[in-house]
Amino acid sequence: MSSRDWVYDKFCAYYKNPTFRFPSPSQFSQREYAFLLFKERAMVRHKSFATPTALTAFMRERIPSDVYHSCAYYEDPEADMDKKGWSGADLVFDIDADHIPTTCNKIHDEWKCTNSGCRVSGGMIGKGITPEECPACDGMKFDVKTWACELCIETTKVETRKLLDMLLNDFGFSEHEIHTYFSGHRGYHIHVENEAVRDLDTTARKEIVDYVSGIGIDIFDQKKRLPAKAKGKTSTPTFSLNDYGWKRRLKKGIYRYLTDAKTEDLLKIGLSKKAATTLTKNRDSILKRCIEENRWGSVKGVGYETWMRIAEHVKNCEVAQIDTVVTTDVHRLIRANGTLHGKTGLLKVEFPIKELETFDPFVKAVAFKEGTVKVRVSEAPEFKLSGETFGPFKNQTIELPTAAAVLLTLKGRAEVLK
Ligand SMILES: [Zn+2]
Ligand SMILES: [Zn+2]
């Protein structure tokens, strides 16, 4: 029995278990469903079902490695794309370590160009985030080896926290309109379901992406420019922040940043020596006068230029790094909640917003909780599952719990010995 057949049997058993329930999304019968079939490795899409029971029956018969549904609702989900009759879509966000420069991806992620004409013989190999085009040959196809470590999850959690803060406090969505999920691999999905967002087109969704990404934010007040001191000189804009939206976010962020910043931190972000030392020497009074009392121009040597530099730096820390394409695509397919991820054997799982800090996907998303199996591991970093620590492994034969063996097998790092 091949390792993949062994994993297939596990997926079969999981979905065929009588206790398996498909957690149906809202507007269930108006959505398009898509399945990547485990054995055939083929995509079946444009499916719709009247009930979750019918969908479950289909899954039990065909056994998918991955299950998706459209973020959109359609009059006829089974019709061709242009005849489906789009009648709205959830607003979705994908926060994935694939798109965030983490310090760990250089260690555990690797790509290899598969273009046969690559100028590097055998195909160029690189570490970290997979490029759009191979630097050696402009090829766009790669073999990608990734890993989901605790730091990946921690990094995506930070981005998720920032995004949720914007959705709740800047956009004013309520907690019950926002669904938060662990993606089943190395990130989080946020789905917003609200009357106000369902009809938004791509352009409107792009505006939301820009807001979340901090693009096009005018942080100084053009109307309150100081008059030019001398004839022929341009006027100086004033720096001002208020308590709404990005301005509130920047004001709080600048306060937090300056509370801890050392002189060398300030020099690193491009401040003059004079401004940096003034800021650290008179920290408390500057925090009070400039930020709390909104008198940004009241300290000599700390002017518009300085505040703009700090604001720019803080803005870059405050943006939420999302996969922008997912949010703007109004026909997007997204992994279905409660189903297995074909690259990990972990589940996509929903959890309440207030549990973001304590939610441990390496415990809660574990699907295979019984049995052990002997595997030959080629190479794997240390990892945790269900509270147990495994590895690091290098060319080792070992007995592992099913969930750990499924993960390593799907990641191409182990062979099941049976
Ligand atoms: Zn190449
Ligand atoms: Zn990592």
C-alpha cells in the first residue's frame, strides 16, 4: 500500500464516519461547491446541493482531498460562470504565511523552478517566499515545499488581530457578522456576512483592501496648511491626527511606538540625530503635549518631517497583510469550514473572535485522533500536534500518531511502512 493510499483511507474513514457533519455555510443552496478529488487529483466544480446531507453523500462517494465553496451566492450555481446569476458575496479575507515575509520561511520553505528550459540546470532552487517568476528563466511553475511552524501561525495571528480590529472598530461590523477560521494550513480566514457588503463589486472591495493595506491614506490635513513664511515658498502642511479610522490607529500606534523607541530605533527609520535625541530625552512631555493634547508642532526640532517619518513607519506596522486577490475576487472559491486540508490533514475550523489569542490550531484542528503507524521520515523540523512535540527528524524510522504521520506524508516528508 502506498503512503498516499494510506492517507486516502484515513480521509475516507473521516468523511464516512456517521458522526461527520458538514457545517453548512449560510445561503447553502445558492453557493457553488467544488471538490479536488483525492484519487483522481481532478477538480470537480459548479456543483450545488439542496441540503448538507446531499453534499455529505457526494463527499462520501467521491472522497475529496479538498472541499471549497463560493463566497458568492448565485441564482443557478451549476450554470456556466457567466450564466450563474451573481446575487451577492461574503466579504472574505485570507491571511496566509505564504504571503507574509516571516523570519522562519527562509528556514523551512523552498521552491524549485520546474521549467525544463531553466537556465539553472535541474531548475533554480530558492528559500523563502516563492517568486512570481523564476529569477533565472522567468518560468512561473514551481515545486514548492512549505512548512507550517508555530512562528508562521503566530505571525498570521498578529495580522488577523489587526484586521479584526479594523473590521470591528473602523468599519463597525459586529462580532456576530464576522466569522473567524483557522485555514487548515498556515493562516486564518475571515468571512464577513452583512447586508452592506454582499452587493459590493470588485472596485468597492478593492477600496476595502486599500484601507486595510494602508494605501492612499492622507495623514496630514491639506486644508490646514501653514501660510508660507516668505513669498514664493510653498506652504507647510500641518500634521494632525484625530480619533477616527486610520488617524486614531496612527495616533495610538505612534504613542505606543514612542513609549519604547530608543534613539537608534529612531535613527533607523530616518530621523535626524537632533530629532531622535530630542524625542528620547523629552519623551514624557512630548507624548503628553504632542499626542495627548494634539499640539504636534509644539516642540522645537520635532516638526512635520519628523512626524511624517514616524507616522509612515507606524503605518507599515499597523497594516494588516492580507492576500489581496482573495478579497477582490467576487467569484472566489474558499475552503469549506469543517473539511480536511489536502496538504496537512488538518481541518478548517471556526472559533469565536474572543478566542483568537488562546486558540491553538495544532490542537483544535487535529482530525485524526486515533491510532499510530510506523513511518520513515526523510526530514522534518520539530512540530507540535495535540500537545505532543515531535522531531526534528532526519532519515529516521519511527512510530507516530496518525495525525502526525498524515501531516508528514502529505508534506512529502515521510513514507508509511506497511
Ligand atoms: Zn527557472
Ligand atoms: Zn514558520
